[in-house]
Amino acid sequence: MIRMYGFWRSAAAFRVRMSMNLKGIAFEEVMVDLDAGEQHAPDYVAINPQAVVPSLILENGVCLTQSLAILEYLEETRPMVPLLPVGDPVGRARIRALALIWAADHHPLIPPRIRAYLRDTLGVDEAGRTAWVKHWFAEGLRIGEARLAGDPATGRFCHGNEISIADLCLTSHVMGARGFQVDMAPYPTINRIVDACCAIDAVARALPLRQPGAPATH
């Protein structure tokens, strides 16, 4: 069976978890407590020298890292539930571009290692660190809303009426933003799309607060 090293609060692990559920792939998830620093333990660094999650261990023992690379691998090897439109190169490029807004342009500014650097090296206090995180969450939402609202390619989901990799990246971004109590009122298109995603059982089962180790409230 495939094994994934993740963490309940990790947006990147959440993306992969959604994809695996949507494609009906059986997997075991081992939680690496990022808050407790377990990602820096020698045994885990031997698996993933970057000391981040997710890490996906395939049946043959090969380890894949980086959520977008994993999503592309799953798309290539498990195409039975496509998360990129078949035979539509323009649509595939649009979906990838949207996904990168949240997964590449904004998420890298938010994770624990960035907040730790702000605290330990730059001396930013908790209020300043929270303001930093909320700013970048809001920027991703602002840009995403501008890209999605009014675009005829936007449908029930980010691209048409089928869930895609872009929706996985958007949903992971929104769940993080909600966790930091970012005001979601200015983003009606995004709220509508994420609500449609969360109505899908495979996505709902992957939600961060439904994973082992998550608090009862967040």
C-alpha cells in the first residue's frame, strides 16, 4: 500500500489527500507533527532531506515529494478520475496556472519554517507574524477572485464543471485562510467553488480538521 507522510494542518498534504481520495487510491497516512519539529528527526530527514511534508512512498519504495509533482504523478498513473481535462491543452495550462497562484506564489510564504524565521531571526512578534500570514492568504484570495470571477472558463469549479487540481490548491488555501480568520466576504466566487468542492465526500473526508491529531476546534 502507498504510504504518505503528512500532517493534519499541512496544506500540501491536504492537496494530495484530496487527490488520492478522489481517485479512490488506498493509502496509509503517517502524521509528522510539524509543530513538535518531528520533520527534523533523523529518520524523517533520511526520507525527505527537505524536512517537509508530504512524502509519498510508492509500493515499490520510491519516494515522491512536492505536492504538485505528486499530483501530476497521480494524474499520469491514475487517469481514471481525471483532475486535468483530457485533450484540452489550453484548459490544462489554465488549471496549472491557477494552481500555481496558491501552491507556488503564496503558500511558500506561510508555512511554519517561514514563521519561525520571522520570529527567531528577524525578531517579528506574534502579532506581526499573524499579520504577515493573513496578508499573504488575502493576496492569494484577491488574485484568485480576480482571475475566476467573470471568466467564462470558470464554472461550478475553477475550470468548468469538473473538479481539478486547481480546486485542490484553492481549497487548501481557503482552509488555511479560514483557520487564520481571514475575512472571506470579498471573495464570493471562491467561496462558492470551495463550498462545491467540500460537498464532495472525497474532499470532505480529507479536510484538515477531520484528520488524526487535529484539535476539536481550530
